Amino acid sequence: MNYFLRVLWSNEEGQDIAEYSVMLAVILVVVVGTVRLIGANASNIFSQVGSAIQ
């Protein structure tokens, strides 16, 4: 059991996966925030252009 815990503790593959997961989560938050901000502004601009054309 002691050997298993030492091997598990020294195994770094799980740490890499956790780091990539955190990086992916941060990137997704940034992308979703940017899309929501641009989406709201784009909707307003299209509404203004539509009103100006009519």
C-alpha cells in the first residue's frame, strides 16, 4: 500500500490533465464573455442600421 501511494503521488500525468482542464476552463470563460459582449453590441448595431434603413 505504501508503494502504491508513493507511485500515485509521484505520477505527474494527472497533474498535466488538471492543468489543461484549468486552462481550458479559463479560455472558455474568456471566449463566452467576449461572445456575449460582442453579441450584445452587434445586436444593437443591427437594430440601429435596420431602423435607419426603414
